[in-house]
Amino acid sequence: MALGTAAAQPAPDSRPPRPRSAAVNYGGRKVPRRSSAFAATGVKIEEEGDGQLTISVFFNDVVDSHSVTREHILLNGHALPPETEFLFSKKRNMVRFRVRQPRPENGQGDMFSLRFSCILAYDGRAAKEAELRELRSGSFFIYSAKEQAWRKSSL
């Protein structure tokens, strides 16, 4: 090639862009992409005989297990204890963990609060932050967007 002559440029790719796949491979399974908001949809609290509570948190989509840490779930405003272990359902849309029965704060009796933040779905969508108050053992709370809208409009 002579000096000062430009090298031949390859022709630009004239193919149309590939459509985005309707499914994502996550954990060895094909999981459909979702465009809806990712959020906690329910909490079930069961009391064990030894002063322990088993708390199950249900989500509307598959949870990224690496994003669920004890700092992202607060019990009465405090991170979960270091010995907390998380269990996931086979579909990975439910997280279960055991904690000691929280001590009553501010004269609330046996009620406590639970807050979720920075929890991600399999495709990187962040869950809406949620704080559930006045929970107690034996309760089952279903969290819905309609209820939240109703509460905001009634204030």
C-alpha cells in the first residue's frame, strides 16, 4: 500500500438490528422479560416455638439472590443479625429467613416493622422500596399497588 492512500473500509453492516429476546437465561432456565414494576407482594410471618420468627417475603418476579442481603431488609429499622440465612423458593420469587422475635419498641407490644430496599430482579430492575408496619407473628400481609394508591388518595 502506498503512503497517503487510505485503506479500503469494510462496507457497513446493512442487516437490521436483532430484535431483543423475549426471554432471559437465568439460573439455567428461560425466564420471560417483564416490563412491569418489580415489587414485594406479600409477607407471611410464622412463630416458631423457640422464640424465632420465620418470615417469608413474596415478590411478583424472580429475585436476584445476590441482591438479598441482611442490610437490604430492615427489622424495626435495624439490619438483620449476621447469622441470618436466606432460603429461596424453586421459582426464586419467595425469600424466607428466620430471626429472633424482635423486642418491643416505643410501647408497640409485639408489633414490628419490616423494610425492603435495593433488592433486584433477575434482569436488574430494582424493587420498589416498601415498609410494612404493625406486623406481628401469625400475620399474612398482601401488598398491592391498588391498596397503596387508595391509601395515598385518602390522606
